[in-house]
Amino acid sequence: MKRPVILVMAAGMGSRYGGLKQMDPVGPGGAAILDYSLYDAKRAGFEKAVIILNRKLEQEFRELVGRRIEQRMEVEYAFQELEKLPDGFAVPTGRTKPWGTGHAVLCGQKAVGGEPFAVINADDYYGIEGFEQVHRFLLGAQGSGNYCMAGYRLENTLTENGSVSRGVCETDGEGKLRKITERTQIEAGAEGPCYVEEGVRTPLSPQATVSMNFWGFTPDFFRALEEGFVPFLEKTLRENPEKGEYFLPFVVDDLIRAGSAQVQVVPSRDKWYGVTYREDRPAVVKALADMTEQGLYPKEL
């Protein structure tokens, strides 16, 4: 019987936010956003979480967040480290930046084992519907290259406190993902959302489907990550050795273009909450307090 795993990317430092937002207490009882995500994941049927950390943060994370999560579900930790590279490669001089989300997921391969798995960010509140949809898909996924992505409406994923980066999705008539275009500066303007590129503002539909890095994969995806990582490193070490990143959506997009994977977009109507910026925190605190008051969550998770 399949036992889908939830893999959490929690190794980032949150530079725009100005702190370790994965551990920031935002709930009425002092819980972090990740507490709510894994509470929802457990309700949707996930029983095990693999959490990808920076090894330097392990003790602090376990004390502030991990101890609560470990009371609800099985938890295993894995670590994203610069030195985790294929044979023949070395960390370039001056490199301190992690290798990106694709590498983060690859670091969790052993802990995930041979189970289908979902991937989420530690600092995004996704809502229950996405977890239910992705878990259901993973239970029924057959063969290799058969993946899914939770799709959110753009208008439900914006902040009033600055720009955000989102993968804007194109789908076919059956809801299969055709293409993801990364827009690194999307703003919630007075006349609706738009993206800014080289000083030019281009409108986007509020109903556009966007990726929030919430994916569902069968285990064969690890092989695709491994195969793509080597050419990424070869190019990056030549062109951008200190800052080049191996992004998860880029890997998925390459597989779709090559015809070796199909990705079903499973829609979620929930509103995203996150702390991209420090100024976002009051809105997140209020939203979680309101949902607790409505009975969607217990005060003490």
C-alpha cells in the first residue's frame, strides 16, 4: 500500500523577511506556519514528513518547531549541504548560497525512500484543499513521469507589501501543465496584478493559475533530478559559480518539454498566506487567529 510522504524545504534563510521565518511564531498558541501546513497534511492523510534543513539550524528548529510536529506524525530530518555534489565536482571558492530547490529535494531522497511524495515550502500557508488534492492524486498515481502540482489563483497569492515571485502556468484542456513561466516581480497593483520586467509593467489575470512550489511526485523523479543536476553544475560552474541555482520548476518544465513527464494541475481555492516580508506578519497572525476562532484549527497545535 502506498504511503505518501510530505517533504518540506526549510533550509532557506529568508533574506527578504529579515530572519528565520520557518520558526517565527505566528499562531495564537505560538505555532509557526509549518505547524499549520503539517497539521493540514496529517488531516489529508500524510503520516510522515521529511524536513530539509540547514544543519546549523537543526537544534534550534527541533526545539522551536520540530518537537510539536513529532507529536503528530513521523518526522525524519535531512540536510541540504553545499558539499553534497556528484563525484568529480567541488564547491567553488566563495560559494555560500545553497544550490536551489531542486538540490534541496534531492537531499531528501534517502529519507523519502521509495514512496510517492509531495513537496512544499516551510514558510507558505497552503490551506487544507491542496493537501487533500495532492494526497489523493499520489494514492492513484501509476507508472513513472506522472506528477501533479497544486495550482492557486494568482489573486489569492499576493502581498500588499512588495513584489513576489510566482510560476505562471499554462495548461491544456485536460488540466495538464504545458509550461511554467517564472515571473520574479509580480505586484498587486491598483488596477490588478502585473509583472515588471526591465521597467515595463504587464497585466496578469487575477484568475491565472500559479505554482506555489507545491508538487506531487512519484519516486522516479529523483532519478530525473540526478540526471539534470550534472549538466546544471557543468554550466553553472562556468557561468555563475557563486549564485547559480537548480530550481525545481525548471526541472519539471524540462521534463514536460522532453515529453518524459506529465503534470496534472489540481486546483486549490484556498488563500495563500506567507511572510515574504516582515510587514506581512500582522496579516498572517490575524488570518490564523480568525481561522482558529472559526474552529478550523485548535489554539494549541
